[in-house]
Amino acid sequence: MSTRVVSVFGLVALTFAACVLVALPAVADSQARIVRLSDVHGSVQIDKNTGLGFENAFLNLPITQGTQLKTLTDGRVEVEFEDGSSLRLTPNSMIRFSTLGLSDSGQRISVIELVEGMAYMNWLGKDEVTLNFSREKISLNRAAHFRLDTSAEASNVAVFKGDVEVEGPAGKLVVEKRKTATFDPANDDKSTVVAKIVEGPFDTWDKEASAYHDQYAKNANSSPYGYGLSDMNYYGSYTSVPGYGMMWQPFFTGIGWDPFMNGAWGWYPGYGYMFASAYPWGWLPYRYGNWMFVPGFGWMWQPGGWSSWLTVPHYTATNLSAVHPPIPPTSVGKTVLVGKAPPSSGSGSPFRTVVRTGSAGMGIARGSIGNLSHLNHEVAKSGFAEVHPAPQFGAVSGSRSSGYSSAEHSTASAPSVHSSPSSGGHVSSPHH
């Protein structure tokens, strides 16, 4: 994908970068990193290291150094790292992001502690990570996919791909593919490796989530970052717009839609307020680049600006369309909601859903409907369409078929349409 930008955006980006340096010197001078809370199901809580303790977590919240995540009985959560690697946490679990930083050479370094419960790690091997648990640790600088669970009684490491080296009081132990290692916290010398993996209750969820990322992030574009690419390619598409260059647009937009109408502001020590989009694809377009209103298309995102991490998303002002300007709150510490707040649960879609112009993908679970591009054209023509989605990832994994019906063929009980079709929905097909 090209990262060409128009001259006005170049000027705006330079101006904004200067503002960032003035407004947030702690961010500019530090070697801190920020990663993404990329999927949330059920009851999940976050401690943003503000001194205020745990609060409800929701989609697209930034994760900074010192953050803790805790899932309750029905909670599951996924975190995406810059290179596209992912960590998933099952119910009744807790993790702490002890270090999210850069070495002097610019290498990304992540140190994470699994305090209790179960986590899945699909590490792509582009960066370094250390995962601490009980009295052991796993250090990776190569690709590996594994499951880890820890409790007061025992800890287990089950390796699906690659091999994992575990270091603890008894020394180093290499756990190879399709093997499981068990560690006894009460006995330093008691560790065993068995040549099999017993299937866990969340293995299917982890496998389908990994397959989703593999399918939609593959050969996505030339972005230096991998987090958020799979969602952008599932929920929208890129097109080359004359005079603007390569632009991205979510499906199901319309005349009255703008990128900042739904979300929340979360406060972080040292950073101030950061915007969290309510849309399932809402990460990269709010952290980098620039939003522009393009006549004949609507609001579109122009990639670029990769050297500046935006706490406040950027856009080019226009008199062609109304927009909710992304202005941080003046209060400190309190989470402030905007429009429809980011959902705190992504546990699945109802059997019947009406997708409307202007929804921009909100309410559609990841991978639950195949070929959103085709559905996008139907919604653009008719204003809405009734869909019968599969469970999350169902359309990707092939475990269940899914389909839709256009407005002309919807049932009589379908809600009436209040928004008209918009040319903003007419975008090119995704590159997959």
C-alpha cells in the first residue's frame, strides 16, 4: 500500500507533531510503548496505573507500562502488540504489563507477568518478550504459539508451534512443539514434560482468533505496524483516490457518519487523555495518519505519520460535512464517554441483526459474516440489510454458514430505514 499523502496533510502532520512535543514532553522523551486492547468479552477490568484501581475495560483502550488486566468469571480479552503478535486471557485470570519499552537500539521489549489463570500467546518473533509466571519465565525472540496456566498448585506450558525455553530455579527447560511441561511451585526440582497436549476449554477460541488474524492481516499493506490491520481489512477496504492517494474507509458509512462520533476518553498518567474508538476496527486510524472528508466518498483515513503516536486522533477540518471534533476533556482521571461508547462485551452477535448505513461495522463481531464488501454494497443501495451472523469467527473458520438479505428481501418485522444510502459506502473490495 502506498503511503503517499497530499501536501495539506504533510503540513498538518508537521504542525500536529510539534504540538505533541509541546503538550506531552513525557511521551516524546521516554522510551515507552503503547499496545492495544483488541477484543473484549464479558466482564474485564483494567487498572491503568492511575492510582484509582480497577475499572471496566472496553475495546481499543491503550495498554501502557504498569497496566493490569483482570478477567472475571465470564471475561475474556485479547491484547495486540505492534508487530501483530497477540496475547489472550481466559476467565478468572490476571496479567501485569511490567515493561513496555524500547532498548537503546530501538528494539521493542515487553515483560509481562501472568499473575494467575490462563493465557495464550501467539508471538510472531519480530520483537522480544518475557512472560513471567510463578517462579519461572519464558523469554522469546522467535515465533511461538503456546498456552500457559498458573496457580498455587502447578503451572503448565503447552506448545502448539515452535519451541519454548522456560527458565526457573531448576535451570532451563526446552518445551518442544506438541509437548506440555508442568512445574511444581513447591518443589524447584520437580518439572515434567509429556509428549502430548490435553485440549483446553478455550483452545478453539484461541485457534480461531489466530486464524482470523492470519487471514486478514496477511500482505495487508506496507505499514510498519501490525496491530489493527486484520480488523481494518475485515471491516473496510483501501482504494486509490485521485488527488488524495491511497485511502482507507470502513464499510457501512454514510452522509451523517464521522469517525469521532462514538468512543471514549481514557486518562493515563504521563499521557493525559487518549481517545478510544467504539468501532471494532478503531485502532490504527486513530493512532496514526489523518482523516479527511473526500467528496463522493465521505470520511476516509489517509495512512502515514508513523513516527508520531497520536493520543488525540487527527483530521483535516472541512465545511463539507459536520464532524464531532476530538477534544480531550478538561477533567483528570475520569473516563468520559462520547456517543455510543466502546462495547465492554464482544461475546457474539444475535441471530438476527440489521446493519444500517452509518453503523461503520459496529455490532458485527469479528469474522461473523463472510464478504462484508458485498454486504456493504447492498446496504449502500438500500440503507440497511438484515443479517444472520455466525458466532465470532464462524464465517472465517467455516464452522457455520452465515448469510444476509438485502432490504428488498427483509422480513416484514425489519425496522424501517431512516437513513438513505450514501456514496460513502461505495469503496473498493478488500485486498484478500
